[in-house]
Amino acid sequence: MDDLAAVAALNDPVRRELYRYVTSKGRPVGRNEAAEAAGVARPLAAFHLDKLVEAGLLEAGFARLTDRTGPGSGRPAKVYQRAPGEHVVSVPPRDYRTLALVLAEVVDLLGGDEVAEKAAHRIGARLGAESAAASLSGLLAERGYEPYDDDGVLRLRNCPFHVLAQEQPLLVCSMNLSLCQGLLEGRGEPGAPRLDPRPGECCVVFPQENSKTNKS
Amino acid sequence: MHLAQFNVAHMRAPVDDPLLAEFVAALEPVNTLADAAPGFVWRAIANEDDPEETITHEFGDHLLINYSIWESRESLWNFVYRSPHLAVLQRRREWFHRVAEPYTVMWWVEEGDIPSLKEAWHRLTLLREKGPTPDAFTFKEFYDPDGDRG
């Protein structure tokens, strides 16, 4: 399935809501739960969830959703979570990714990490000041980080720079941290985002004082 | 197959110099993290009783070496870049010189095998001389156990 078809699969509002709900959980989600969250009947949710799998946006698996095991505990339920890979559509065609990869390599070869971090901080501050988002988590959501509250710490489920972070993890994670520090500064909010990387998520977390009142 | 990784770092000062103090202090917590990391298999330890002792070798002065074995690329990647190890790595310039030639190498080993330090050094030399090959490669230019580019 090509990128355009994958993105087009999200045109249906119910499907889009199901996709949003499943990916916001960061864990496999069953059909009942997704149906309830989207406010639709289970068969309709199942139909759309499977369409999202066909489109390559979700992947399906099977899991027992109750703690019961052994005979009588029922068969495993079909569950869904975000599929790996990304789909970019630009009309007319644009390719910023290739150029970003080249530039990241140049920074690395020149040993220019510190300069790059300062630039990221500056640009972050500008973006933070310009944004009309009502809260920090609103701003982070706007920028594709998919923030969520985790025990008083604001964590970021999605790395908007994933491909680059795979290619140049040290440079890109450091620049991302600086960018996040800039975003906060641009909003005129106190606090210091820090690195706390986990597999499969963005490497930056924002401490409690920023997240308490800013749930999205 | 398991994945062996060997890397060398050129210290800015002798290991007992105050310049390296914070790095040396980070050794124990970071090594503890590695030992508990999913997919960790083995690492070279200088002294079981002193977590801050570094490995002695014949490859050069002020050269810190690090040698470990992992179950997969993913397990090594997640430890190096997706754990608190990343924050230590970020500070590398404070403690180590920038080097133009490759300073870290990977290769596949049979499960249970622990190649000698000399073999590890040979792999790094191979990478430096021939570039990435299935016998000596890097995260960026990675090879699967069957020799295919990963």
C-alpha cells in the first residue's frame, strides 16, 4: 500500500478517532475498548480497525485481555497497536528528510554538536513564543510529540525525528532536548526538560511542575 | 548468534585525573544498568571487586576499552541510546578526544563464545582498514548474521 492510500484511509472520522485512541495508549488495545472510546458499536469498530491494519497504519495481534488463564478463560482477543514505519505525503512532492540526513551527517563530521544544539534551542524558543497553544502539552501535541502524563511527569510517546534519530542518535537526541528547552523558554515557563530515553518513545521528559496543570 | 561490540575511547587525561572523575563515578551505575538490560549477555570486567577499575591492555596509553556481548542489535541499541546511558554518552567530549577513525566495531559471535581482547582489537583494525564488512561493522552500516546489510 502506498503512502497516499495509507493516509487516505484516515479520511473516515470514526476510523481517525479509532486510530487516535489506539495510538494514544502505547499498548495493544482490544476491539471492545476501542469501540467504547470511539462511541460506536463493536462490529463497526472491528471493521474500521481491520481497515487500518490493511492500510498499514495499525498492526493486529492476539492477547488475553483478562488475567484468567487455562481452560475456560476464553480464546485470546484480537488487539491493535500502531504499526512501525511512517507515511509522508506531500503535494507537490517535497523531500526535507534527505536534506536533513545530509545536514546531520555534516554536523557530525564537523564535530558541530554544540553549535547545532544552540541553534535548536534558538529555533525552539521562537516556535514556543509563536505558538498559540494554550498549554505546554498542547504545544507538544501540535508539534507531534504525543505528550502524556506519567505519574506527574510529562512523557512524549512519539519522536517526530525518528528516522534522523536512528541515523544520528547522539546528535539528534541532544538537539531535540535543546529544542524542547527552547520551546519551554519561548513560552516563558519555568522548568527543565531532561533526557530520560526509553525504547520506542521520545527521549525527552518534562518534570512535574510543567505538567500538573497542563493535561491535554 | 550473538552480537559482540568493542569500542575504544581516547581519554583527555590519565584515568585517575580529576578531569575523568565524573566519568569514573558513572562507571558503576552504568555497568549495573548494562548488566540488568534486556538482551545483555556478557561484558569484560577488570576487577570483580572494584567496579571502577578499567581494563588494562597493550593497545596504547590513555585508551579506555569497552567490550560486551548482546543478544541482538536491538538490545544493544536500546541500552546505548534508549537508557540513562545516553546522558553519559552525551558528555563524552568532556572526557574523550574526538577521533576521525572508527572507534567502535560490531561482529557476530556463536552463542557462548567470548573472543579474546586481541580478536576484538583485530575486528576494529579490520573496520578501520576495509570499512564496514560482515566481519566488522557498525550500527550505521550494519550486517545481519548471514552477511546481508541490515
